[in-house]
Amino acid sequence: MRICFLFSLSLMAVRGVFASAGKVERAFVGGLIGDALSLGGHYEYDAKKIKQNGGFKSYSPPGEANNGIGWGTANYHPGKKAGDLTDSGEVAIMLLDHLVELKRGGALASYSFDSYAQHWKRAIDDGYGSCNFMSVGREAKGCPPGLKPGYINGASRRTLQALTQHPTATGQARRALAADVNCLIAATHFLPLFLVESDQEVLVRQAVDTVYLSHRHADPLAAAEFLARAMFLIIHRGADLEGALTAAAAATSNPLVAKWLADAQQKVAEALDPSSQLYRAELVDDTAITSMSRLWDIGKTEPIKIGKASPTEGALPSALYFALKYKHDFPGALIANAECGGDSAARGIVIGMLLGATLDWVEANPQHEWLTGLNELKRVQAQMRELRSSTAGEAEL
């Protein structure tokens, strides 16, 4: 009887591991879809122009091919094609690659911020991002031989420059070299950690540490904690989306996080209210996410509204807005996000991971063009299976 009872508990544990891992995989693939769908309109800020040119319901190459205007005509991702990713997804995949590398070397338990930071630096030293909009120009149609595509954002460039002066820095000294720049993208890389760790506080600490790869601004650090806590509740506690976000905001104990969530919730209610002026707007979602934020004067011909730009203060509440408004509609959320433009990639990762975990769209639509056309999908799925097999084996023991 005791043997049967223990076997039953063991079987339940293994099933729990697989169920959690399945949600992680759906969330990760969902985030990559959100990123890839944003590639064509990344940094195009004119939502009306995007709509007039058919929107982004399928993957599109970046730059001139998106028929954009302003920033949209400049190719910030030379060498990329439809179904590829921006740096939002690629740096997250670097973390997945690193975890697989550690497992194959028998050193998975030795994962640390320093080891991930070193892996990231090696990837760049090996050429990642050597073909970029600065090295080959914004009108480039491809990459010269020997150069690899990849977007190196401004904070990463500053961090890499600091590393040239302190190449052996580790721990707090290495974290201090990260740029004090406020971008949501820095808070979007952590999800592969959920494949190898199940302790909530360890995951939160590690998720926050991934921000220091290139950023040390307080806003993305707070966003990473908030998102990691929300994902933990969804993946390991079966929480629904709004419940997870509300509880995560409370646990994060940061007034800004609470405000970002409250702003998104209020704006969703307004956008869905037939009596509101927002409901009747021509571009409801574009109006909604820009109306939550102040103007950001960047010295160009017109200001860019922060809700559509990179800073966490606008990008995170905007991402939460899409996830909450379309909480039962995975494709609708990602299309709406991509068609608003701006820095849609970081928002797309967040929306995709939240709805990927709470909905079963990814599993239910294996032949959808977003999956068959996602160029990194097979490699990423194979790596996640490899990590899942080791986790399941540990649980079974």
C-alpha cells in the first residue's frame, strides 16, 4: 500500500512538472510569435499608415518592405527576413542556448548571472549583431559575407563599451557596468529559467538579474520582478491572467508597478465601454496606449508618445492593456499590438508570454503560419524538450 501511495505521489509530481513545462513552452513560443510579428513594423510609429498598407497579420520583413513612413522606412534589422526575430527574442534564446550548454556539460546547477553575461558577451564577440543598421546602413538589403545580423540596442552598446575597460568584472561590479537606460526589452529575457527552476523567489531573483545584462534602470528591474511573479502564478499555481497580474503587483510592492497595472485596467474598461469617446475612436488601441503616457520629446520633427516607444513606463502598461483587452484572443492581441507600431517587439514578447501561458492557442494550432513560418521554432522546441527531459527525470527520482 505504501509503495503504491509513493508511486502515485511520484507520478503526480512528474505530471505536474510536465504540465508546468508545457505552459512554459507555450509562453516562450507565444512570446517569440509576438516578437516575429512585430518585425515588419518595428519602429514604425504611424498606426494609420500601417493600417492603410494592410497591417501585420502575417510575418513581414523589416524596413522598406513594410511600406512604412518615417522611422518605418529605415531598416533597423538588416539581414532579417519574414519569420525572424528582433533582439527581444534573440537574447531570450541566448539564455535558452546557455542553459542547454550548461546541461550538456553537466553544469546546469552552476547557472548564474555571471555565466549568462559571459555567454552573451561571447555571442557578440562571435559576430552576433556585426551586421547592423550602423555597420551596413539603414538601406542595406542584406548582410555582407562574414557578418551576422542582430540588433544591438543603445544600452547594450554602452554596456559593451564599459566592458572594454573592465573585461573581467563579475557580480556587483559587472551589474554596475550595465547602462542606466529605461527599456522594457531588458525585462523580457528571463522565461527559459522557468524550464530549470521552480522556486518562486529564486526565479524572481534570477529574472531580475537578467536585466543587468545590459540595463540597470529601476523601471525594467521592477518590471522583471512583476512579470516573473505573474508568470510563476500562471504556470505553477494555475492563476488566471488578471488574478496573476493583481497578485504579482501586490507582491512586487512597487507603486509604479501598481500604477502601470491600474492604468492598463482602466484603459481597457474605457476602450470596451460603448459610451466612451475612446470606444468610438478610429484607431482605438493606438489611441488607448498613447493616451496613457506623456509625450517624449526626442528632438525630432514630432514627439513620440511613450506608450509606443521603448521606456518601461509606457511600454509595460501598453503590453498589459493588449493582454487584458484580448485575454481570450491570442491572435487578436498580437495583431493589435503589431499594428500600433513603435517598439512593438518588447510589448509583443510580454503579451505573447502571458497569453501563451493562459491560453492553449499554440498547442491547438500547430499548422498555423505563425508556427510553421517561425524560423527558430524547431531549434527552440528541441532545446526546450532537452531541458524538460532533465527536469522530469529529477522529479521522477
